[in-house]
Amino acid sequence: MIRIYKLKYTDRETAIADLIAKGVYQEIEGELSYSEGIHAVVEIGLILDQEATFDEQGNLLTEPTYRDGYHFDIMAEKEIDFGENEIF
């Protein structure tokens, strides 16, 4: 059975460290690769909440805003406890 996990972390570095610790990624000679039973890791990153706005001349009126957190989706054969990082 394939499980899909939707995850939110405070930042990318924290996420990568946790994904290595949880056995999603394995680091070999400085390169990350999927561990056994992992089918996909989608690094979504920041999720846009409000797009930037511009005037007719292309000048920035308001900066874009983003939802809290840095996001990943994981597709795995195995059950993994991501704790508070898992979004339901």
C-alpha cells in the first residue's frame, strides 16, 4: 500500500535533517537519494498565499506573501511517524 504524507517544517534545512533521520533520504557521498520503500519526495517549498501586485508600469505595489512553513509531499510504501510535521 502506498502512503502519501503532506509535511510542513519551519525551513528546508530542518526538513532535510528530519527526512534523513526518518529514513526517507539516505546521504551517500554528499548526495541525497531515496531510501528503500520511498517512491517520491516532492519539495514544494513555500506556498504562495497572496500574489504580488503591480501598477500599469510594472512597479511593485505589494510584496507577495506566503503561508507559514516549508512543505514536502512524500510517497512511501512504509508507515513513517512524522509527528507534528504531518498535515492532515
